[in-house]
Amino acid sequence: MFEGTEDDLKQTKVTQPAVFLHSVILAKTLGDSFKPDMVAGHSLGELSALTAAGALSFEDGLRLVSARAELAQAIEATVFHTPICPVYQNVDAQPHTDPAEIKANLVAQLTAPVRWTQSVQHMVADGADHFTELGPGKVLQGLVAKIHREATVEGKQ
């Protein structure tokens, strides 16, 4: 991630684990102050959100990111835990805490559209008014600001 060429970093097999690592490490650096009421992630970011919320161990999250194309074969050897807060999953934009549902939704996500707008709308309906993007860039900050103009939106890089 730090020693490869720019062309190397553009390869999906390098980019996706790099983005995952960046996001999860940022959440971990917040230490005890990381106590979200709810989490969500856009596409690949859902695995970062699940890991940050404790539904997946760091090792399992990284393994799933690395094997994302083969998620269905991976999702049986992976142990999911109850997350510390609801996870709004891309496949249905609903909050989930049941490990079996989370696992099934990740498999379904491979062929389903990302329901990011609906996820944000449901989070707002459930009381969210402050959103923090953990990871590189500001794409999700911009999307949330467009979806819910009254939201406070910030980023941690």
C-alpha cells in the first residue's frame, strides 16, 4: 500500500484492502470515543462499518475484502457476531443486528444495487443527524449532505 507504484495501487486487489485498512484504522484511532449510535457503509465500506462496529473481527473483515469476489464461498467459514449498534446494510437499507441476517445480506449484496440514499434516509428517520465519514476522500459526506441538508457532516482522514 505504501511501497507500490501508482499503477499497483489502482488494482482492485490492492485498492479495496487499502481503503478497508484506512477506514478501520481511523475508527480504531478514535479509541473509546468511537461509540456510534449506528453505522453504515457504501458497498465495500459496509465491511469497514461491520468491522468498526464489532460485527466482524479485523482479520475476518480483511479476509472478506480480499476475497470479496468469492464472498459466497468465504461468507460459511466466517463467524459473524452481534454488532455494538445497528448496521444499515446496502442490500435493503435497513438496520440489522442479527449475525445471520448480516451474513445473508452480504451474500445478497453481490448482485443487488447499493441503496445508499435509502440507507441515509432510514438512518435520519431513526434519529441520525450527525454523520462522520471515516476513510479517504469526501464522497459520502457530499452524498449525505445532498440527501439530508440539515445533517452535520464531517470526515476523518
